[in-house]
Amino acid sequence: MNPEKMKTQCLEVSALMKALSHPQRLMLMCYMAKSEKNVSELLELCDISQSQLSQFLNRMQREKLLKVRKEGNFVFYSISDKKILKLIQTMQKIFCD
């Protein structure tokens, strides 16, 4: 592999791992790995305030980890990239089974 390309990919992966490094963000991603979720569902699953959840979701959306779909009054969040989804699912298999 080209060293310059490898450096670029390592920077990309490092940024992704940093974004996933917070336990609560990682937990949210694990829940969304199963299916898209709305705010109410995520609040029910996680023991955090609506304010904290909103901050986490906004940050993950800014970092392009999540995509958003609006349906009526509901906003649904899901993992934005198949590679990220596969990474989360692989981590779940390794650490949660």
C-alpha cells in the first residue's frame, strides 16, 4: 500500500475511533446498529437526560456518523455508513456475545 494513502486512511480511522470512544456514544451506536431509532426510543434505552442525548446526537451527526430521517413529528437516527455499521456489529460480536 502507498504510504501516503495509508497515512490518510489512518487519520480517517483515528478520527472515527475518537468519535466512538465515549461510552455513551458507543452505546447509542450499538442500539442503532440493530435498527434506526427515534429520540423517545433512545431515551428509553439509555439512562441519560434528553439534553445529553441531544448533544450526543448532534455531535455524531456533525461527525457524519449518523443520518437523519424525518417522518411527521418524529426524527429517526441511523448509522450513516455501512463500514461504520459493520465495525459496530463486529465489536458487538467480539465484546458482547
